[in-house]
Amino acid sequence: MKGIVVYDTYYGNTKIVADAIVEQVKAEGHEAELHSVREIDSSPSQGEFLVVGSPIRMGKVTKRARKFVEGLNGEIWKDRSIMTFVTMLPPPGPEASEKQKESYEKWDIRAAQQLRNLARAQGLRVADAVLMVYVKGLKGPLVEDGVEKTKQFVHNFIATLKK
């Protein structure tokens, strides 16, 4: 199988996750291509599965990532599997106010599901689970287990493709 991994990034954290995805796809014995949404013009047609990722910025995925998903060719991708991922701040700690916790649920968690929901609205086959990798602070770096969490998530996703 061949996977296409497309990402957007601002500070490099989402690219680190995308690189880990490509590494794991190859470790599973498959081919993988890596593309930035800034470099890819249209819906890729090669590949048995697609992975799309974005950082969460101000409660939203990036405009470029959103436009990429909206521009996917439904005829090409309708029967192929798609996985989505985001990089984002971790949930507020126990000392956070109820308002902060509610805001996180309302904006960040909803934003994490945005790429998945956009693809579903186009009738595409998207994995239910969204990979959410946390960053320390607005500019990162990733949390310590971010890359390992990514690789395990991808391993599980690829296992579903073999069924």
C-alpha cells in the first residue's frame, strides 16, 4: 500500500508528527509520500490512503489544511481511507477554571475534529478517531511521548486497512 501524508505547520511541530507518520508507514512495510499543503496544488490521486494534519490555531485548523480537504476529489478518494491529525495545546490542568475547561472543549476539541468532519461532509471515508498530539506552549516542542503516540496511532490505523 501507499500512503500520502499532507500537513500544514507554523512552528514545525506538525511536520515532526507528519515525519513520524511517514516513518511508521514505512516501518509497517508500505510506501509513503510527504507533502506540505503549501507545496501541493490539488487532490493527490496516487495512494491507497491519505493522512491530513494541521496545527490548531486560535480554535481552528489552518485555512490551507481546510481548503486542501475541501478540494479533495471525491471520485478518487470516496473508497479510500483517510486519517486526520492535529497538533494542539494539552487540556487545561486541574487548577484551571471551569470556564477554561469549557472553552477547551468548545474550541480546541471541536477544532481537532474539523478536518475529519469536513471530509465526512464530502462523503469520504474517514477514521473516527483523530490523532491529537500535544505541544508544550504555543510554539512547542511536542510533549515527550508525542512521536511514540503518533507511531502507535498509525500502527493501529494501518491494521484497520488490512482487514
